[in-house]
Amino acid sequence: MDESDKPPAPSGLGAPQPDPSGQPGPSGSPDSSDQPNQTGQAGQNRLAKLLRQAGRFGSPDGPDPPPRPSRRPEEPGPPSWATDPEGLLKARPGSLPVALTGGLASGKSTVATLFEVFGANRLDFDRFSREAVAPGTVGLERVVEIFGPKCLQPDGQLDRPYVRKRVFKDQTLKKYLEDIIHPATWKIMLKCLKVGPPAPVTVLEIPLLFEARLDSLFDRVILAFASPEVQLRRLMFRDPKLGKSQAKKMIASQMPILEKLRRAKTVVNNDGSLSEAIYQAKKLWDSLVPKAPPDDPAGDR
């Protein structure tokens, strides 16, 4: 199931509030160039430790380490439905598709929103997954065949909490559901990528990028990182009714963060404050988008 069913993050770009990590929100605009303060040093240390454990090295705020294979030779490649016949996912002059992923409550949407503010075109895999099982679609018909009529709300929409609860307890059902939703969602995403507005960067926000083995299709993959402790705190902050044990199980149901760190070439550390996330995202944006040369005053004479 997609992650957009969960309550929104407690703070946003419009009205910064203290986040569950205890760090203050930004004091300036998203294009602020202020250096991050020391409030996120503990998060930086946690990330650096995990990077070393994952076989990565260097500072998360510094240059990327030498390229590493995104998967081991014995690991399978992308699923058969994940094709790109027109080469839409490859970098072209003036257009760079970037895959953005991360774990639960890791700040993916925050990074995607910041990139959108900076000028990127944003495509949300979760939103497309909803379209794939909208009323009247073949996708929804197939889901009903597997889960029965109880998976529908009175208005004909998919009852996502009901389906999510069932697949969380049954991996076979989860696989059936993904085999229905993911191929249809992929087609919708490629279509939107093809007809989307021109932009120097297109961010494709795909929560289960690594789990679905889609990472090797992209030239650039960005991981929104949050340590398990921060993920747990944020999940429980979003939903006070969510018990600690259940929240831990939700985090554990995804690929371990160490494995995601091993596969990702670029990491945005979201363990700290929103202002620190803004700083990192802006720095990354500047590295992705070549700056235009300054105008020559002499040429205007």
C-alpha cells in the first residue's frame, strides 16, 4: 500500500512549527543559505555511523563517495513491467529525472516539496497508485476479486485502512496487491513524465523504490534519511493512537535503513530541523542544476 493514507507531517512550509524531533522550524525562506546549526549534530553523527556500517564513508554534507553498485550481482533486476521504452528516465540536456525515496516518516514529502519550490516538476507515485485503483478501473476490479466486497467503501472507493490492515498481516496478499497496483501506477507515472511541464529537474517520489527494485532504472537516486528512533517518534506523533509496538512493526516491514544507505548515492539527512533539511536540499539542488553564467555588463554597451 502507499504511504499517503497516513496523517500529514506536523509541520509544513507554509507555517513552520516545532517538529517531533524537538528541533525548531526554519527562520527564513526556503532559499536561505544559512549554515545549519549544531542542533542536528546528533542526527549527523547517527547518519555518519550508519554510513560506515553500510560500507559508505565521508560526510553526509560533503561530496558523494565513489559510485557503488546499487545491487549485488546475484540480486534480480527491475520487474518485467518496469520498462522505459522511450528513455524518459534518462538524463537529457535541460531535463534530469531524479528518484526520491526513503522510509516511513523520513521526510520524503518535505524534500520533494522543497525541490518543487526550487523549480522542479514533482511526480508522486503514491498519488498515481490511487488513480490505478480508482472506481471504474480494472485495477480496482482485480483488488475486489482478491479482497472481496468488504474492501470497498459505500461510495465505491477502495477502503485503504481495511486493505492495509490485511496486507500488513499477510505477505501473500501484499504481493498480490503490489502485482496489481505497481504496474498500473508505473504506466501512469511514465505518461505524466512524458507530458509534464518542462523543468530542469523532475522529482519522482517513490517510497518503495528499493523494495520494488526500481532504483537501477534511474541515473540519480536521493534517499531521504531518518534514523529509526526519529521515525518511531514521528510516527507516534502523527497518530497518538498508534502504539509503540505497532509503529516498530511498520518500520520493520520496510527494507532496513542500512540497506537503503548502501544503495543510495545521495542522502538528505532529515534527523534535524526543517531549516537543516532546507539547507541540504538547496545545496543538492544547486549541484543538480547548472547555474547560468552572469550577464556581461560590457555586452550591454
